[in-house]
Amino acid sequence: MGDVLAGIHATWEFESDSVLIRFERGIRTPKLFQALGERRVPHEALALVTLTPGKRGTVVLHAIPRPGADPLMEAAAGQLRDGSDPYRLVLPAEREMLAEYYADELRALLGPEAALPAEKFLVAAPQAPLHFKAYDGKASFDGSRVSFRWFWTGASSAKWKAGDQSFPVQELHGVEWRSPDVFDGYLRLLRRGGGLGAPAAQPAQADQDPAAVVFGLGYGPVHESLPFAAAVLGAVRTGSAAPDHLVPAEPVPVPVAARRDPADIAERIRHLGDLREAGLVTDEEFTAKKAELLAEL
């Protein structure tokens, strides 16, 4: 096809085997679009193409991906608002005929597989390293391991007891992202269980689960936490092709952390003391955790 269609906040470049979506940068562009930069969507990743009237004299060209084709949309699980959907191109109404032409061109390229879920991800996941601040901790992903470092001001006593966490991708079977736009948003890592790969049992509440971080006002925004979740999901699906019996039975050792700020260690120990005074941490747990923290100095 080799043509370009410029809309509001994005430009679609129609190529022989894919659509290259380039997102604009600017204060009015949704932050998720700016974080994504650009995305290449193979024709085989699409299920449907529609053109509908938009708001205030606009039309919307919408390319709907197949289930299982895009890790970003799989992680979002239908929670994105229309204005943050990277597959919607909003155009002035006077470009409706041109948009209809491109919509027809795309529809003609969709094969019989468009009606079926994709067997693997066809759109690239955001690239690591990625990190963001949640309400109760900092989440980091280096491409092979997800790490949670708890904040003493927000983490629950259960998470403090468990300590900072590090999860190799091979120990995960998925992610669960609940949008920070709702009251109880969070990112939860879904861990493998026994040798048959069954899910491991996890606490029902995300704030009590050491495999989850919770969001809050200004913490874990969509443009940071969703690409993070998609990147982890992409790595998990790529790695999960290996048979379960090849997954290490023992936890992968956590690398020794770099030297910590003494003031941070002191605050953590002080918080542990508060938890002990409140009866939420035993003397034995306090002594063991204090020793771990002091060893990081």
C-alpha cells in the first residue's frame, strides 16, 4: 500500500505487510501514546477494521486486534478508555472518504485467520528495562526478572515480612493488571505452582501479596504500568514455550543487592520496630529482618 494517513495524535503508514503507527508527542497527546512511540502491527494481527462517527466533527478508524495478538491489549484486558486505545485513529470528518478507502484496503488484506485467536503474540511488546513507582513499592523489569522493592511508607506488614522480591520470568505464567483509573488498581505477577505448571495460590488482596504492587493517586499511571505489564507478559509467553519440567524446581538465587543508603536502611528498621510494637511482627521476625537489612550496608 505504501501510503500515509495522518490523524489526531497519530499517523498510520500502510505497508505491504503491516501498519506502522507513529504517535505524536505533545501536551495534548495521551501519555500512553507518547510512551509507546510507535508500533508495527502486522496485517495478520488484525481481526476487524471499522469506521464510525466520532465526537465533535470527527471520524474514527479502528483496527481491532485478534485476541492473543498484542501483549499490550492482552494486559489491558479491555480496561483502556477510548482516548487511550492505540488502535483508534481519530480524523477530521472531511477525511471520511479517504479513511473509508484505507479501511477497505485493510479489510481486503484480512485472511481467514482474522476470525481466530492468535496462537502467539504478533505485535512486539514494549522493550525492557522498564520501571515505575507504585504506592507501596518500586517495580523494575530487566527483561528476564521482575523486582519489587517495598516503600516503608506504603507497604503492608505482610510485604515487609516477605522482604523485597525478585521473580525470574521462568517462574511466572502471566500478569494481572487492574487499571490505576479505578479505586483498587494493581499489578500482580501470576506465579507457577507445582510441576504441572498449575497456578500457585496467592493472597486475594493485592496489598497483602508479595507478588503484587498496588497503585494509588499518582502511582502506577497507565502509561508506565501498562507497558511494564505488557513487557513482562511478552517475556513470559516467549519463555513459557519450554516444557514445564524444564522450569527450575528451585528458586533462582537473588543477586546480592548493591550497597543501600544507610538512611534508607535506618528508616526500614524503624518501621519494622513500629510493626513489632503493634504486634504485627514477632521478635524473631524483627531480629532476622534487621540482620538482613544491616547486611546490605
